[in-house]
Amino acid sequence: MSPQPPSSASREDPDLPRLPRGRHRLPFEVVVENQRRRLIAGTARAIAEHGYTELTVKQVIEAAGVSRTTFYANFDNKRDCVLAAHRDVFERLTALIFRACAAERQWPLKVRAAITGSFALMVEEPGVGCLLTLNAMATDMEVARQVIDSNAHLAALLRDGRRQTPLGPTLPDLIEEALIGALSAIVTGRLLDRGVEGLTDLPPELVQLVLTPYVGVEEATRVARSNVAGANGRDPGRRP
């Protein structure tokens, strides 16, 4: 699967159709939630096309298909909207990771499933990778701090490998932080250089990268290469 980055001005989320114009009987809460979800989805698509620094409120509302008035009824400014979009994407990512891990018993296979699923999501939705990585966010310290905190949460999840693998107890204290930072930097570089298509071949090598400190090169290579089909986008939460 190699989707092209969508145009923020023309493509809307098919799961969030426009509400009927004029008078309708929809509850107020439904209207508000729909508008907010459209804005969050639109922000992800607009960032995939323009990046954070060049992003404007106009680009977000065009991608979301809502009015400027609606935007400011939900968010104070661009930063506020991006922070909400990042929280939303990160919650989706962690839910995906937990589902993927639940389908496997051995810790190395959990890591492989989590990485495979995460990259499938980023390939399918280009805005996800842009929101999860630091490159576009670094000009705004508040946004960068939220992304850094999210990376720390992922590092804490990875730290479980210390007690489940033979080499885990011997590893430096910073190994998980370093690994998550490396993954983020690699994703950032691929997105900048080749777009979302640059992510499709990464999962096996990144699985090997993450697992090597915990289980050694030979075992990490075996696990990484034993599920190439899954690494290319199959849902890791489903057993073959």
C-alpha cells in the first residue's frame, strides 16, 4: 500500500460526513463532536501537506470542511488544534499497540506486531506520522514538549523488555529513550525525503534495531525477517 499524501483542500474524512445544512434535529452534542472530529482529522491531513510551521487556520478549515467560526468555537489557535490532534493520534496509536501486543505471547513478537501495526497506520494516514514525530513541531516548544512526553510514554512501554529478555537487565538506563528517539528520527527523515512511501520498507529493519539490544543480533534478525508480509502492512492484531 503506497497512498499519496492527500490534498488538504479537497479530501475529507469519509467517516465524518458533513452535517445537514440549515435546520435539523440533531442533538447539539452530536453537532459539536462532529465538528471537533472533523477539525482534528483536517489538522492531520493539512500537516501532512504543509508541515507545522507553514500550517494556517485556513488550511485546517478547508481540510475539515468547516467554517472559521466553527474553528474558533472549538480551539483558540493553530497550536491548540494541533495539540488536540496529536493527543487524538497518540491515543489511537497506543490503543493499536495494545491490541497488537495482546495477539502475541512472546515479548519479541509483541514488539514486531507493535511496529508493524504502527507503520501500517502511518502509511494509510500520512498525517499520523507527521503528528507523531518531532521535525515539524520543534519550532513550538509547547507542541514539542507534548511530543517528547508521548515518546517517553512509548519508551516506558518498551522498558518491559528488560525483565522478559536475557540481555534486558544489562542494558543502559537510556536504551529505551534512545531507541524511541531513533525511530522518530528515522520516520522524520523518510517522510521529509520520500514521503509516506519511504515508510513501507522500514518495519523489518526497525524491528531488528529495537530487538537487538534485548535478544542479540541473531534472534532479532530471525524475528524481524520471519514475518515480512506482516511488516508490509498486514494487521498485526490478527493472527494469520
